[in-house]
Amino acid sequence: YRLPAPKTKIRTGVFDPPKAPTAHGGERKFMTRKIMLFLFPAVLFSVFLGIKIASPKTYADLVQEDSVIEYAQALGYFSAAIFAALTAANLFRGNLSGHGLLYGLLSLGLLLVALEEISWGQRLLKITTPDYLIRHNLQNEISLHNLDSVQPLLHYAYILTGAYGAFAWLAVKIFLPKPQTKGWRIINFVVPDWFLSPFFFSVFFIYILLSFVSPSSKGFFQWRDQEPMELLLAMGFLFFTAQNFRKSHKKPEQPA
């Protein structure tokens, strides 16, 4: 007769089965990340505002042409273009051709914006500005968005892009029934989630402010103040495409 082993609450370590993470704990951790992303634009805005008040010269250096902020924007858009291209490839493999085509176009658009942000590498490669651009480009550089015929429309493009990214999720929540927003439906790949909306709202806010509310160059907010907000927009596109790249790895049950 063999006596049963005594019960003990002491874990021996190697042979003890690990505790499986609870679904509730995983959801709470995921929600914490969402809230952190939601609050990040306000934190970054506060940092730049503090620098502008405490050290105007440092702030002016940060927001000037070819500053670290402009190169960070270009890096953000370039990274977002890569994620969008990879997402398009996954969607094509999942027989979601419409989704894939849309993300292929988005990738090309983001790449174009990235190149525009660094003037197509003009200053890095020391390329001379062509005569036509000297006459028609407001900054005498190789770029399309600063052409005298394009630049006035650019502000409206930023306002519309910012409004869409900031408020489209709210329209979906109000006007679309839940079954229309589940699974692999196209709406899930073209509308940024609520926790990304502040990244887009920032550029909507600054361009509304500078274009219509306080267009004077003598106020506290100047036109160069759009640079930190445009950085947040680039980050918004980066997080949005990275999120959908992760989503596109899942195998769809049926085309949306």
C-alpha cells in the first residue's frame, strides 16, 4: 500500500502548468493601449506648446524647413506606405481584390506624400530646382504641393482628411448596424478606430484655426505651427495601416 503524496500549495516550477491568461485580462491590456494611443496626441501637443512658450527659438528651429519634424513625417508616411503595400498583398491572397486594390492605391499615395515631404530628396542629393518650379513653386523647390496652383487647395485637403479620420468612426457607429461592421467588410479597412481619431483631429483643428478662425500672421499661432500637427497625422496613418496589416493576416471566412 502506497500512501498518497501530501498536498502542498508550493509550486515546484518546472512541472507546474502555466496559468492561462484570462480573456478579461487580455481585453483590459488591449484597452489600456488604446487609451494610451488616444491620449498621446494631447501629450505631444502639450510638449510642443511648452517648448514654444519656454523657448521660442528652439521651437522655431524645430518647425523650420528640413527640420527633424519634417524628416520624421517623411519616415512616418514611408513606413505607412510599406504597411499598406503589405496589407494589399495579404488581401489579394485572401481573394479580397477590391480591398487589395484600395490598399495598393493608398500605399502609392502615402509614398508620394513621403517623397513630397523631403522634396523628392532634392536637398539630400543637392539637385538644382528647375526654372519652371522657381517661377511657380512657392518655396522654390522640387515639390507638387507647393505649386502656386495647388497650395491653396492643400489646406482644404488637410481639413477634409483630418475630419474624415477624426469623425468617420462616429458616423459608422451611429448610422450603420452592427452586422455591417463585422468581419471582413470594407468599412473595417477604411475607417480609423476611435482611439486613432485624435491623430487626425489635430491637423483638422490647426488648419481650421489658421485658415478661418485666426488667419492673421500676428497671432500666437503661426503657419509653421502646422508642422507638429502634420507629424501627428503621419503617425495616425502609420498606426492605422499597421493595425490593418495585422488584421489582414487573419483568414477571411468569405469576401466582404
